[in-house]
Amino acid sequence: MRVAGEAKSTISRAGGMIEPHICASSVLHPRINNMKKAEKVFFVDNLKAELKDAKSAVLVNYAGLSVKAQQELKLRLSEVGGKMIVVKNTLLSRAAESAGFKSKDLEGVLVGQTALIIATDDAVAPIQVLGKFAKEFEIPKFKVGMVDGSFQDSQSLSQISNLPGRDALLGQVLGTLMGLNYGLVGTLNGNLQKLVYVLDQASKKN
């Protein structure tokens, strides 16, 4: 016996009467499916909004990374304004365009286990965290990314991850400027000394 063409019934005897018992899970299954689809749409829409505002978006392969290691990586990323989202490749493909990815950029990329790392503050800092973390655990592996609107392949992302940190770069720039200023002051002092010498010699002749 079927109810509404979907639910199977079970039959039991109670006091000599036959009573049909509808299988609730069979009746509710279509509704659950609809809710899941709605949740997926909601998730993708939210992901698109996040990607539009992101300074960088990087895809990595996190296969082999333990739950504990994932938690540690998420913590390190959060400290520099980054976020790690584990998402199905099918859902990610729907939202990736919002980050600037083109379909050709993702050919052969959305396979296996993929995590999305979004940077909302510093575009490079989370990538550097990924690089340092990968040196410790050999995971995750860079796939592709968008950094300040520019597409980056795995090799480029690895190079970016090895760049000095923001503070180190500022220190290098400051050191260079101080060196230039010191050289400039030295040059000016030398020229002034020459000028004083010339004037002194001229006064003696007079």
C-alpha cells in the first residue's frame, strides 16, 4: 500500500483490526531535500558576498590534515584576519566567479578535498601563514588563488608565502631610508667642508 504515491505503509494487527502505519521518513524526505537545497543556495549566496569583499581568496588541498591541525591552522589564520572554509567543490564552483575566478582558472582544480582561505584585511598575511604551516606539516598544498584581483597559480602563491612579513618589510624600507639619509648627510658635510676650505684659502690670499 502507498500513501500519496510515495510513502510505504506497514501493517500490524491490534485487537483483530488492521491498521496502516505510514513511514514518516518517507513522507518527509522530499521536504528535507527541499530544505537542503535552500540551505545550499543560502550558503552559496553568503559565500559570494564574502568573496566580493575579500582582499584575497586562495584554494588549497587539505587532504591528510587532521582535525586538530585544521583547528590550529584556523586559529593562526584568524590572528591575521584570515578565514578557512571547507566547502564542496560543486558549491565552490558556483561562488568562485565572485572572487574573480574564471572557469578556465578552475579547470582540473576543483577536485579532491578543497578548502577556501579568505583574507579580509591583509591580502598576503594569510598566504604567509599557509606557507609556514605547510613547512611544518607538509599540508596544505596551494592550488590557485586571487590576490588583490590578480590570478595566482600554485607556484606564484608559494613565492608569495615566502615573502617577508609586513613588519620585516617596513624594517627593511626604514633601514634603506636611514642609509640614504646618512649618505646624503655625509655628502653635504663633505661639500660644506670643501666650501669652507675654499673660502678660507681665498681670504688668506686677500
